[in-house]
Amino acid sequence: MQYSGWPETGELVVGEVDEIEDFGVFVDLLEYEDKRGLVHVSEVASGWIKNVRDHVNVDDVVVCKVLDVNTSSQQVDLSIKDVNDHQRSDKIQEWKNEQKADKWMELAFGEDVSDEQFASVAGELVEEFGSMYAGFEQAAIHGPEALDSTDLSEEEVDALVETARKNVSVPYVTVTGYVDLTSPNPDGVEDVRAAMEAAAGNGEVPDEVDLDVTYVGAPEYRIRVQAPNYDDAETQLEASAARASESISAAGGTAAFHRDRRTDDE
């Protein structure tokens, strides 16, 4: 996605060098539609510069700091030397993330998605999360609830969440469910305890998954799963509930799995 406006003074921008002159470097601003900036020779690198081409080449992707914007003269003054290595690395990663998000938008809404819908959905994500990528990331972690505060339609939310969960890699995903466990037997407490132990895994949970079963309020027990991705988390949650159900059923009891908590707050 390219912005249609102008960058702000002090902003870091990503650009591609498209022309080099003795007095400076012309840079196409990759994040802004039809915008070009100039890096004066004194802003290319620190110290005396004998030849600008010793520092940059045509087609180089560079990170620049915006020094000044004059919309009336269509002039954007930039600096390369004022960007440190840490800022450069972070900005390039941010730009690459937004390129990924562009592709995910096409996956979600089709390659023939209208400019109007693309801009509308992208605008909602940027306004709510700061970037499209962050919006997809939150959708992957939290599902439709992450987009509740946006003005996106139900169909758009579903498309974003489905695409996010298939494509976004996040550090971890946490999902939660609840299971009601009851046993009519005199030693029903032991039946429930065995079912909880079964739900916790009995050694069947992968090392990269953190699964925790806790008491909420009789007869309700919480199952919380933390995993590297949504599909694995959901799979382990369902498997945990199934183990609990199998254990309590074998003892003559019952189990009922549900996603929302039913007991009063602790």
C-alpha cells in the first residue's frame, strides 16, 4: 500500500535511488504514491564526500530521514546520514512487513480487489493498529474479537481472520476453553481429578506447547493452551477436552466443552 499524501518532517521513509548527481541523490519514496525526494550530497554520509557513487548506487533501497517538506514546490529534502543502523534495520523490517500485508490483502479479497475496498480495509487496520501488518497479526492471535472496534463488515473480518491464521507467523497464540466435569459416583472427586490429569496431557502434549488446566468453579474447569500458531493451539485444546471427556465418561460421568466461561468471576 502506498500513501497518497506527504511524509512528515522527522519521519523515516524507505526509498529507492533512481538518479545520482554530483550535488546529491534522487530517491523514489516507495511508501508514498508518486513522491520523490532529494538527498543533498552533504546528507549522504558523514565527512567529506569525494564521489557520491562511493556511498550509494542506482536501485539501492535506502532509509532516509525527512528533513523538510514543501508541498507547493513538490520538494522533499532527505538525509541518509541521520539514520543510524538500528533505525535503518527497524524501518526496513517494518516496510517488508507491510509488503507482506499487501499480499495478504490480495489473498483475503482476491487479486481483483477494488482500490476502494483495499483502501477502506487498509485504512481501518492502520487507524486501529498502526499498520496493516499489525492488524493481521492481532487477527491471527485473537481472531474476530481483535477487529470488533473497526467498521469492517462481517465478511471482511472473516476474510482477514482466515487469511491471518493461515499466513501470519506470531511468537505464540493463546486459546482458552472450558469443560464441565461431573460424576455421580461416591468417589466422583477422584473421577474429576483423573479427568483433569487426562486433560493436562499425560505426557501427550508437544514440548513447544504450554497447556494448563485449572479449576474455575464447580463443575467448570479452564483449559488454556499456548502454542506457536493458531492451528496447533486449537488442535491441542480440542485434544485436551476430548481426553477429559473420555476419562470422565469411562467412570460414568459427563463432560461438556464450551468456549465461554459460565461461572461467576473469581
